[in-house]
Amino acid sequence: MDTTTRTQRLAEAKAWAGFRSAHFARQTGTLVVVVDADAQGLDPGDGATKWYTICDDHDQLVGHETLAMAKHHASDPLGWCEVCSGADRLY
Ligand SMILES: [Zn+2]
């Protein structure tokens, strides 16, 4: 069991390259972080993906063209994190 507190995890997320926002999703309790794709080193080079929303608990992420879209997805990890949604399970 991870004994790191939520406060500590939020503080760590704020130190990530390209950090923009982080919170624990109400529905899933997982830490969801929004980052600048380029600054985080995740830029896929498609010229469109500028932001990523990351479910830190499950190492799942989804790319977006706008920060507004990234923040919209941050409130609903069930919609894109395959582990949160149950589409993929960690055994
Ligand atoms: Zn998740």
C-alpha cells in the first residue's frame, strides 16, 4: 500500500515538467495531472497535441489540442483511463 499522502503526491506533481494542474478525481480517487506535452517530453510530433491529461495511478494518458479539452477530461478519468473505466485491468 502506498502510504504517500495526497498532499505529498500533489506537491510532487507540481514539480513535473510542463505541469499545469493536478487533482484527485472525485469519481475514481486517482491523481489526474494536466501537462504541457512538449515540456513533458511527450510531444507526438503531430503538430496538434499540445496537452496531456494523465491518470498517474494507472500511467494512462490522453492527448489534446487545447488546454480546455485537457482540463475537461481531467474531471472524468472514467472516460479515457482504461484502468479507471475497467476496460483494462492490472493483474
Ligand atoms: Zn486511471
